[in-house]
Amino acid sequence: MVRKYRIEKVQEQYVAGDQIATQIKEKIAHKDFDNFEVIVAFKDKYKIYSKEYLFDKNGSFISQRDVKRLEYDFLLF
């Protein structure tokens, strides 16, 4: 049972495919993204883990995957 969760990141995804750079730049300028990703951190009684959820631009669920958390011995700026 998941005790806590936190949304860590939400970002738009632009799929390049066979498009050239100017076409991709135009899509970004018009916010015509293909999908969006949500990364969620979960904490249950014994562990902490993250998952990435992928949705299309209409909000329909596409997929999910586990995200490996990076641990650092130093501070990142």
C-alpha cells in the first residue's frame, strides 16, 4: 500500500519522427506537443521508488515505466 506520493515533474514531449528541425521548432512555438510525461515518487512503508507515466495530448494513458533514482554523494546546482 502506498503511503505517500509526490509529483516530481510534468513535461511536454515532442516526437521528432521524420520531421526536420524547422518543423519541430514550429511545433514547439505553437505548443503542439505529442504527449506529456509525469514522474511520480512513491514512498511506502519500506521503500521509495519512482514511476514515469506517459499520456497523449488528450490525456489518455499510453504507458508507464519504472524510473531509476540517481543518488549522489555531492550537491547538484
